[in-house]
Amino acid sequence: MPKIQRALISVSDKKGIVEFASALHKLGIEIISTGGTHSLLTANKIPAKQISEITGFPEILDGRVKTLHPVVHAGLLAVLDNPLHRKQLEEHHITPIDLVVVNLYPFEETIAKPNVHLEEAIENIDIGGPTMLRSAAKNYKFTAVIVNHARYQPFLEELQQRHGNVSEETCFDLAKEVFLHTSYYDTKIAEYLTQTASSEQVLPQTFSIALKKNQDLRYGENPHQAAALYGTFDQVLKKLHGKELSFNNIIDANAAVHLVDEFKEPTVVIVKHTNPCGVGSASTLEEAYHKAFATDTKAPYGGIIAVNKPLDLKAAEAMNKIFTEIILAPEFEPGVLDFLMKKKDRRLVQITGKKSVKEWDIRSVPGGLLVQTKDCARLQAQEVKVVTQRQPSDDEMKAMLFAWKVVKHVKSNAIVYCGKDRTLAVGAGQMSRVDSSKIAVWKSKESSLSLEGSVVASDAYFPFADGLLEAVSAGATAVIQPGGSIRDDEVIKAANENNIAMIFTGIRHFKH
């Protein structure tokens, strides 16, 4: 590109701009600037022209209009090896602008503030800045453009090495960064306005998502797969100790946190490969952990443990007896972190509770994305329908509501046997619901837990009576399921014949 002789600087984030502009001035580059940037530069004795001196038009409408002018954009967009463009610049007395340094109004930072008003958010939507950035980036062969202050020093070094010039490769790289930046900026505005327009979780006609890379991961599910983490995950789940979280760690931690969030009483969840292998509730986390662990004493090795109350030392000591990949808690009581940090490879993660306003469940498919709202449905005792002759006892009702919270987070087909405050057996992810029940029964025998007097939850309806009869033969006395099968009458009849209490929820929890 031609030698850089003229730069337009207009930045909201002024980090490093004085030093950068000073270096440009020493290289003999003319500087044009706006508003607060101009005041800062001149206060630091860096000569700079006001944008109004170039356009011949004052800033108006409280600064909403200052750079939206043909003199500015013709100076940015002119193809300088095009004779017609050169001729038109001369006819209109327009001088090319060779470098644009712009960053945008802090829209994302503004909407992150608590109780921000729509009017304040609107005023922090930059118009002139993105327009200049896009003009300069489009014309990258003749106009360099910087949107990131981390680029200042490398740009100066190249400028000095090339005697006032930069390569086309550098300008192309800077242009790509601009379009990624403005795309992200516009998407955040669209997200905010969409959420503000309606409190309902409605899927938008155009689905846009913009997330900044948080970190590269060593690999994905397997070592031959590349992976990275995007967004603000580390603000929701903050690692306090241990190795970096892997792709699989993050998936499992997400599953554990969503399940433990279902419970108000002190609860411990143990997860392996996204499925719960034990859940327990009690007056203390130590007791809750022992209940969860007893469900399956083999699978928790190398698993994920999540709790919903501050983790105390007694519970931590119980957990410390086996190797776990991650322990997650909203807080760690004094001395607990020091105790748990003795195992250097174990990750300790704090659940901060900071979640996005609207969470989506997103999966990639060939040619696009599948998007759905999160399964946030919760069930109260008064919402269920007893469909059998026998009414459930109070303990059975408590156990069924407990089981229903768990089965929601188990891969389909899912069958979960429970007592009123603990899981007893979990059957996950089988092609047949009967097979899931058989696996759960087998797991209970492995752990020496009796299913006599237990309740069973099914994530979807029993299509035949055989699934219910499998639960009956295992010792279950009550069943919670969605209902809705064309053979519901057959299943209800089988329950009545076996003196089983059964309730329908009217909702299912498929988890693929």
C-alpha cells in the first residue's frame, strides 16, 4: 500500500493511544481526531486536527453525527490506483486517509451493568465508528485499520522497518479482525434488543451468536480433535486449583451443576460421562455424599462431584478418599481449599451462579444448528395426576419428586430408582426402556442396595406394561412417568393389579 501520511484516530478505550499517536507524529504522519480523543492528544502536546476542520461541518446531535461525511468516507474508500477515483478526489478537494484507528462505544460493558436502562444502552450503540471501520477494512489495499490496541506496537514496528509503509498482508489481517469485531458488536446489540423486546424465550427468526474465544483446549473429546472454549464460562464456573479443564471436564461439570441446581436442601451429585451415578440429599453434605456414593461405589472413581451448599471439611474429607477429577461448590469453607489442594491434579471449581439472561441448547448438524430453549421445567406435587387406585404415601410422593429431578438429567432411555432423599440405581441411555431398568437393577445388586419399597422414574412414558412390570419385580412400589402412551390404560391396569401407585406428570424429559 502507499506510504501512510494521514491517520484518523477516534477511540472510546484510550489505552495506549497517547503513546501510539506520539509515535505516529514523530514519523511525520498527520493526525485527525474527534471529541475526547482529540482533547486527550492535544493535552499531551500531540498535534491533531479536529474532524470538523476536515469535513467543514461541526459535530452535531450530541456527537451522534461527526464522522458520517463524504469527505471522511471518500478518503477511506478511494481506490488510489484508479484514475477516476483520483480525479474525483481532486475535484472535491479530498485527501486520502491512510490509517484508521477506532474502537467502539462500550455497548457490551454498558449492558453488563446491573439495572441498565434501555436508553443508556441505546446511547452506547456506536454508528460512526463501525462505519469507518468497515469502509477502511473494505479498502484494505489502500487503507490500514486498527481496532485492537494490542496491534499498536507490532504495527509501529513494521511501519518503522518499512520506512512508513505496511504490507498488504498486514492490512488484510487487520481488515479480517475488523469484520470479526463489528460482527460481534452488532450481534451483541441484536441479542440485547431481542431480549429486551420480550421476556418470553422465543426463538428468533434469525439466530446469531457471537462469542469471544476464552481459551484453546488441549483437544476435544479425543486427542485427534481440535477444541476451544468460547464465551464467559469461567465467570460461571471459576477454576481455583488444578490442571486446566479439558473438553470432557467442561461437559461433565456442566451436567453436574445443572442437576445439583434442582435441589434446595444440601445435596451432592456425582456425575460420570454426563450421567449421574449418584445423588443424595441430607441435613449435611457429608451425609448427602455417602448416600450419593452408595448408589454406585465403582463409577465415581475419576468422576465429577458437585454440591449446592458451601463445602465443609467433613464432607471434603469423605470425598478425598477416592480420586475425583473435579469438585464443584458455590463456596469452600475455611481450610477446605488448603486440604483439597494437596492433590495437585484435582480441579476445584467455584460455582459463581452468574448465568446469561437467556440460555440456549445448541447442537451442530450438517448445514446448520439445532437450537432449543433449556429444559427448565420443574414439577410440584400439586401438578401431578394420580392415575391408579392406590394413592402414593407421603414418603413415596417425596421419593418420586426426588427421582423426577434426577431422571431429567439422565440420558434417554432413562430409568431411575430412588428413596425419598437418594438415588438407589440409575439406568441410562439404552435403546430399550426395559433394558435401562434391567441395568439399574443390576447396578443396585453390584452396590448391595435393596430396591424393595423404592420408587421408579421414567423420563418418557412406558409404551408397554413390560417396563412397569420390570420395576415391580425389582421391588418398586410407586412409579412416576409422563403418561401419554396409546397403551396407558394397559399400563395403569398392570399397576393396579400389582398394588402400585402411579402418577403422571404430563411432561417428558428426553435427553439425547
